[in-house]
Amino acid sequence: MLSLEDLSAIDRIIAIDAETTGFQVPTPAEIRKMPKGLRLPGIVIEIGCLELVRSEEGWKTGKSWQRRIQPGGPVSKASVEVHGISPAELKNAPSFRDILDEFEAFIGQDVLLAHSAENEMAFLNFEYARAGRCGFDEMIFSVDDFVCTQDLSRQFFPGVPGSLDVLCDRLWVDRSDRFEHHGALLDAILTAEAFMKMAGGFVQDDTRYMSFGDGDAS
């Protein structure tokens, strides 16, 4: 995964989150064992993106993009309880293939930012393979394309659980909209806000503000 230092010459990054059916991405080995001609259902049912642009004052948020996606398969009950998106709400949603050009136009060639980025990377690579852009044993997105706020959080808060909720609480990022349901754009926004606080040099540690820019605490 990319580090904060790797972003020194980068002026735009895209915070991204995906809500899913709740089922695991099958491995290439598992796919090879499936009957030929079987049409695999999708995993992603919603994608949310928020751009971050560098300014003289630091990173700032810009345009956003969000789409619901028809997976062509079931959505687990446990997953619906998390994001609140029922299969009925996806009935007329476009497929991943249908939104792919629009998605790529938004993200461009820019670095992606995600919490637990390995998950988003796996989801995207699987959906790209389903859309015929690559093989199931190939990767469009790799660790060189992502910054992971979960990895960053472990640098600032060693030993602390790596969930987005815990990170937001540590950084005093308001996550009250997430109490009832998760959402792709909402989670992308929270990821971006957490990133901006860590990248800006100030993080909240218990009752003390700690600046990682100069090592002093006040």
C-alpha cells in the first residue's frame, strides 16, 4: 500500500467504498472448478467515491459520485442489516458493466483511498473480471493503487482496533449518520475525513492532541 510520503507529488486522490452482497469473492481456483458457462453473480451493490484535491492549506474534498448496482444474484440478510439496501431496491439498478465507463471517468488514473483497502481491491478486481476487462486470475488494481486508512491508523494508534468506527472516534470525526446503516458514499466521506486529519499532522489520542509533524504534544 502507498504511504503518506508516496503522495508528496500527488494532487488528487479518490476515497472509495463499496457495499456488497455479503458473500465472499471466489478465488480463481474456486472459479476454475465451477461449471463452464456459469454466470457468476456480482459482489458490489453500491459504490461511493469522493475526490480529495490538494490545496495550499492541505487536502480538501471536491466532487462525489455514487451508484447502486444490480449484482444479478442474492444479497445476504446479514448484509442488508448493515447497509439497509434490499434486493427490491436494486431491481432496476444498472449492472457493473453499465456503470464502468462512468466510474472510470470519475476516478481517472488517480490514487484510491479506502479503509481496509484490500477488500475494495478484491471487489473491484472481481467486478472487472466479470465485466470482461481482465481474467479472474489477473489484477487491474493492486496495492500500488491504494492508500489504506486502516494501515495508517495502526501507525498512529498501535494496538487499537482497526475499524472505521474506532478510527473516527479517535479522530473526533462525526459518524452519527452511520449509526443506523452504512452507505458507500457515507463511508467514503468518513474515510476521507479520517485521512485528512492524519495527513494534516493532527490526531486525537485520548484527551491529548498529538502532532506527528514535529513530535510535540500539547
